[in-house]
Amino acid sequence: MKDKQFWLANLVIIIVFLVYWMAGQPYFFVDRIVMLVAMFAMGSTLIYNVRFAKQGGEFYLRPIPGLKAVEEAVGRSTEMGRPILYVPGIQDMDQVETVAGVIVLGHVAKMTARYETSLNVPVSRSIVMKAAREACRESYMLEGRPDMFNEDMVHYLTDDQFAYAAGVNGIMVREKPAACMYMGKFYAESLILAETGNSIGAIQIAGTASQAQIPFFVTACDYTLIGEEFFAASAYLSKKPELIGGVRGQDMIKVAIIVVIILSTIIMTMYENFGIGFNVIELLTVR
Amino acid sequence: MIWKRQIPILIVTVVGWITILGWYIDEPTIQGFVNDDATQWFDILASFAIILGALNLIKLQVQKILYQKPGWIYSIVAVSGFVFSIVAGFFIKGVEDSVAKWGAHVTTDGTLFKWMFDYMFSPLSATMFSLLAFFVASASYRAFRIRNFEATLLLVSGIIIMVGRVPIGSVISSWFIMYLIVLSAGIYVNIWKKDMTVTFIFVAVGISIVTISGFVMGWPIDQPGIFYLPAIQEWIYYYPNVAGARSIMIGIGLGIFATSIRYVLGIERSYIGE
């Protein structure tokens, strides 16, 4: 509440919008006003927490076993003298999961640079290849080991889903990596990859927001980052206050959503059974 | 440095805000950009970038063959496949122009490219896909092993869903399930009390209650509904399952939103290596 700059900025935005609204809201989809308000509230919560963290606010972060295991997996690979296989999903950079996967790759690359462990990143899209290479290059530079960086540690296999799965499986069976990480967007190939990784005895960590693939990863991998845990991975691994603040903001929004769900259920029950109140579903439905 | 740091962040911020706010702006040009142009721009860029990927692939495979690295024999297959696809795609159609023109030949029966697609690519893809059946079996075996309470719950729910969704599930009487529950509960009572008399009394009373209830109600196959497998599987599928899935979806949605906001505000800069 002490962040006067933040509250002032919010106030200005609200006043400007109210003026715009009273002027007849030209070019505005009036039906989408609830969504805009929700987006503004959620965005503000995130920004508030980010600023709070930047100003020295301290938060408790629940330990996530899957993220703790990343360092453990790199250490295991180092001890065994075997590489780490990192799969950033099978989709392009237009998917947030792929972007999150590349970000986590940057952190993993820092660890492999620190422990002098080899890293193998087969990708299925050219743009992902370029982005992943840049992430790895910067990580090796930051760790002071540019000599260890090799462009071909991030290499392209194919765009095709099952051909890619076959290629990655081949790498697993031939090179027998000590750790396999699957972080990104996956489809049916998830189980093929994870089961092959399991068969070679690698420690496996998966992270995805592909809902249908989460059960497969939970079954076949040692650790799985489910949904939001995967998106929070960057904050956990980097320990940057501004990113950790965002995670706290997400949790606050989640609490707000739970409250909205409970209140909406009560309002809707009252409306449908006793005719009291209004149709909250009509209000909250995004058009 | 400005080209590697500030400019990319500026592009992400500007395009990000246009895309977010464009959703609320009722103006055809902005709507066109958000719904079509932006995605088409990405597709065009990705199409050009494929050359980079192909060059990288061929470079690594040729290096493997030249230096005879482990597994180089497989690289010969990869390079041959690559060359064959290019020849079939750009140089040899395998049919006359009257049958298929260049471009259309990739989908026309009888051409070399289509032959390759139908008789090499498709069967190979299908082979990989069909491996899933075996992997599902081995993964299910591991998941269903009774190790703790959660695994037991998973096993029981899995069996109910599987049996309840096939035709045989609907001919299993709910009374049979009730007898099964009484006997299973009897096992637990025996483990708990370690007294055969108590177990016998429990099972005898349970069976008697079920049997008397059956005679009273006339043994309807689907009554009481809570013991009828198709009804139970439907309840599990539509209530606990959907509740869990939706909670994960809310978390995912929030994660995507937070990540996007971090990007458009320039808080997250890992994508440019910072």
C-alpha cells in the first residue's frame, strides 16, 4: 500500500478510461468490458508484487521438488560423465510453453557450464533452435565458460512430430544421457519420449502446460512441473526478485479467482432457486 | 548492443500491447492484424527459418559420416532421405505434366513424392505412433502398482472407468458390486481386527443385508445407482476429473497470463539472453 507511484498510475489509468467511457467509448467492444477489467486487475496485482519485490519485499516460496531436482540431475550427470538431454517441446516460439522451455534451458545451461557437463538439445523448429542457441550462449558467457559452448549442442532434427520422437529416442538409446528434461509443449510423443528415457535409467524431469500430457509425464518421469509450476520455474531458478514477485502475484490472483467462484456459485444458486439477484454467468461470460 | 537488447524488447513490447489491446478494439485494421496478419507474419518468418534448420541437420549428419562418429551409419540413412526428398520434390516428378504439374505433384497419386509419402513416411510415422500402445501399457503398469493410498485410489478409479465404459460394464449388476464391496471390506476388517469371528460376523451381516435388500427391491441391475458401474464411471469422469482438470487449467491460464505480462512489460528478458 506504500507504493504511491503505483497507486497514482492506476488512478490515472482509471480516470482516463472513465473519461473515454463517458465520451461514448468509440471503437470499444462493450461486451468485453468484464474481461478488460479482470485483465487490468490481474495485471495490476502482478505489477504491484513485482515492484514490491524490487523494493526489497521478501516472500516465502513453496519449495517445488521438480525444480530442486534440476540441479540434482545436473550433478548426477556430472558424476556419471554422461550428457544431459533437454527437449524444449515440439512447437514453435509462438507457444508460451516453448518460450518458458527456452527460458528454463538458459538456467540449465548455466548449471551445465558450472559443472562442465555436456548438454544436448535436439529441437523440432528452426526458430526455437536459434532462440535456444542464444539462451545457451549467453548462459555459458555469464558463467565465464564461452570455451565450453558449442553451437551444435542445440541442433535441429525435424518438424515432424513422430520423426522428431524417433530422432530423440535414437539419441537417448545411443548416448544414454544421465538426465532427460522435457520442458515445453508436447502431444502424443510425450509418453514415447518419457518411457524411452525411463528405460535407459535416466533421471527425468518434465514441465508442461499441455493438460492431456501431464498424466503421462507424472507416470513416466521422476518429477513433473504441472502447469503454473512450469511457468514459475524461471523465477525459482533465477531467484530474481521481480520474477519472484510475479509468482506471488499469481497466487494472489488465484485466491481472488477462488473467491469469485464461490461467490458466483452462491449468487447463481440464489438466482436460479429463489429469483434473488442476477445471472452472474451472463455477466462473466467472455464474448 | 542496442540491436541485441533494446530493439528486441521494444518490438516485443509494442507488438505485445497491440495484440493484447487489439482484442478490445472494434476497428477492422487492428482486428485484422491481431487475428490474421500477426500469425501470418510468424508463419512467413518460420518458413524462411526452416532453411537454417535443414542446413544444420545436414551439416551435422555429413560431419558424422565424414569423421565416422558413433552411429554414423544411421546418418547415411538421414542424408539419403534428405537428398531423396529434395530430388522427388524439385527435380523428378515421376509422371508427365498432363498428370500433375509441379507443386500439385506432392499430393497427386503416382508421383515419386507421393509414393515416398505413402509408402515410406506414413508407415514410419504410424510405427512410431503405434509404439504408444506398448508404452501406455508399461506406464499404466507402473502407475497402477499399489504403493500407497493415492496409487490405490488411482487403480480403483482406473478399473471403474475402464470397465464402466465398455459394454460388459453395463451388464454387471450393482448387487454384484455390493457383494464385492462387502467381501473387500471383510478383508480389511480381518487385517484390522485379526479375529476370524468378527470377520465372519461382519461378512455374514453384510451379505445378509445386501441379499434382503435385493429381494425387497427385485434385483434391478442398475439400482442402487451409486453401485452401478456406468453410473459411477460417469460421476468420476464428469465431477472429480473435471474439477481437477479445471483447477489445472486455471493455473495454466494464470501462468500464461503472468508470463505474457512479464514479456510485454520487459520484466522477463531471458529470451534475449539476459
